[in-house]
Amino acid sequence: MVALHLKGYVVRYCHREMSRKLNLPLLVGIGLPALVVAVVLCAMYVPRLLAPTPTVDFLFATSNNYGRTFYAIVNGKLVERRRNKDYQEGSATLYRYSVPSGGAEPIGFPEAVKLKLNLQTISPDGYEFQGPDRGFGLFDLFGSGERDRAELRGHGTTWKLVGMPESSRYGDDCQFLGWIVQDGQSGPSR
């Protein structure tokens, strides 16, 4: 017990009770924001730790919308098409993206035709290809941001695709054609 003399009055207080009262708001003021930050960090990183790593390669084309020669999937097969003479000279480039090694390699049409393609939007391991996206809007408000790289989304997480060609950084210039599957692989198990 401590006594203070203030202007003729004696004020007595217990140091323990006062320190508890002062520390509670301090603890809440520091602890609550720290708890919120910890919850947000867990929500961002725990799904990535629990999600399986993508394993399925895919085939895509760049400059598929501009040149005279382009690639398409018709009746489940990759075909090479030619546009009329109004289009500029040039052709699309086919790429095989190797997910385990993390890089895209150009592939010729004869080799690409031999690949077995799964045309579903979701890969056999449960990921979906999302091409680059140039968002429209004011200062990235209301979900209008842009995604300048392709990515795989699935299992509550996102995997950025590194090693993509520079020409694939524009949303309308990167066209997903299909997942490259081995015998026995099909679609995702749901």
C-alpha cells in the first residue's frame, strides 16, 4: 500500500491493482493487431503448405491471335490453320511448359501433334491455368488489378509460372491449348 499526498489529501492505492488495470488495455492494444496479422499470414500461407505441388505439363501458343498461321483444337486434336491474306504474315509459336522444371520450351507442330492432350480446364492434379490479365480500372480498385504472369490456381492456392516467354505476358497473346497427360491420367477427381 502506498500513500500520496496531493494538495492536503491522502490518496492510497494498491500498486498491483493499478498495474493490472493499466496493462489490460495495453495488452489488448498490442495483442489484438498481432493476432489479426498472425491469422492473415496463416490464411495466406497454410493452404500453400497443404496443397499438392502441380505436376502436369501443358501446351500453349503465343501470337495465336495475330499471325496468318494459328493453332486450334478441333475434335480433340491439335490442328494448324491459316487465315486469309488480310492478316499480317507470321505464325503462332507453340510451347510446352514443364511444371516440375519451371520453364517453357518451344515445340514444333509435328512433335505437338503426337502429344496426348486433356482439354478440360482443370488438370488431372486439380489445377487450372490462368493466363496473364490486363485489368481495367482505377488504381487496382474493386478487383481491377492486372496479373502480368500466367499462374496455376487450385487447392486454395496460386503457383506463379516462371520461365514463360516474354510474348506470353499479354492476356490476349497467350492461349492455353491443353494438359499433356500420360496414359491412365484423366480429369481431376472430385
